[in-house]
Amino acid sequence: MTIRIAELTDPVEHQAVATLFQRIWRDPQLPVDPPMLRALSHAGNYVSGAYAGEELVGAAVAFLGIDNAVTDRPHLHSHITGVLSGHRASGVGYALKQHQRSWSLDRGIGRVCWTYDPLVRRNAYFNFHKLGAEPVEYLPDFYGHMADGINAGDLSDRMYISWDLSAPRAVAAANGVVSDVELAGAAVRLDHDGDAPGKLRRVGSGPVLVAIPADIEKLRGSAPEVASAWRLAVREAMVGCFAEGRRVVGVARDGWYVMSGRNEAAQ
């Protein structure tokens, strides 16, 4: 079925988005309430929905931000994007983000930023390879305690994404060209040990690999102690990599962050 993306400006539409997010996150509270959505939309921010026929199956909400007090450059901060589980493999998320990209470029906004859980493998791959965005900072326990049905019982570590909308990788991704990742020659900093994380290893100055679990959301329910071990292990590995000046240069489908060598970080 064809997916239609539309900006949403009506309070009835905003109520539908709030209810959709509540359903996706299995949250006893509304992740974003309708009056806030109405205010954001009225103030010129981004509130959009994805429809399969007449059914709302996905939505995205973003607001304007300032990079810092020195440059005073605007960017769009994409606060929340969600797609019903039965539609995640049908390109709804990609359509929403590409609509967000076009919306931003039409308004002279060249960058979109957001956070995501660095342990969710499919999101890591999607952000880097399907969109051409780059993880640039690891944020430990960014939101504090979260009580929704997806995040409850875990620390809210997040990766901060910077999406340069005119960069060659982002332009290629918008045209359906998915970038590849090279693992050869990279040293393993954090490995898998069955379903659990292995021990952190010493590595040299070349590219390194940091493992992530196959399904962190499943582990939270079936083996919370293993999920917690993954959280802390990946946090230590990634914070260390960024502190060394490394950057993310790829995400492998089978569960690896590929980090640059120390001398490659500025390239």
C-alpha cells in the first residue's frame, strides 16, 4: 500500500498522533500530549503523520534548535519518531525521515539531530546507512528514568545523531543508495560472548569494532541482567572511543559499530 506523509495541524490529528505514540511505546502516559503538539505545530515546528490508506501508522515530531551560542546556526531536533510494528519493514520510517529532510531544506535548515538507543541494532544501521546520518556523541542516561513499556528497567543511554542533509552520503541515501561498511583490518574492542557482552580489549590506533546485542528489547524482558551488562559494556567502549577522537564510520548488519582509527577521526 502506498504511504502518504502529511503535516498535521489540526487538534484531532494531534490527538491521533499522541495516541499512536502511546500505543507504540506501550506507555501508561502520553509520550507527547496533544496540546504540546498543537503548540509546536502552530509555532512552525514539524509535526507529521504517515498514512497507509486512512490509517495513521507512523508519526514524527521535531522542533527548532540552535547549535550553540557562538555560531547561532539553526537545526531541527527530531524529538520522537514512531512506526507501528506491523509497518516497520514497509519503508514508513524512511519515508517520514525523507519528508523531514525535504521540509528542512525547504526552510533553509541544513541539519537534523536526534537521539536513539545505541543498543537497538536496526536503528543504528538505519540511521547510518539508510539515511546517511552520523552518530557523534554518546550520552549516558540522557533522559533519566523512563517508565514506558520499551525502556522501563534500563538506563536511558542515547547516541546523538547529526544528519548533514547536503552531505554526499545523505544525498546518496535520499536517492536510495545504501552505503557499505568494511570490517577487514579492524580490531575488536568489545565482542559477543554468546548472548552476553565479552570483555573490553586493548586495541591499537587503527579501526576498531564494538559489538551490540541482537535484540536488546527482548533481552530486557528475558534476561535483564544481561541487558544491563550490555548497556554498561557498550557505554564504556563507546565513550572511550569518542574520547580517543574516533568516529563511527559504519554499522554492520550483524551487530558491530565500526569506529575509525585515531588518526582517521578528523578526516
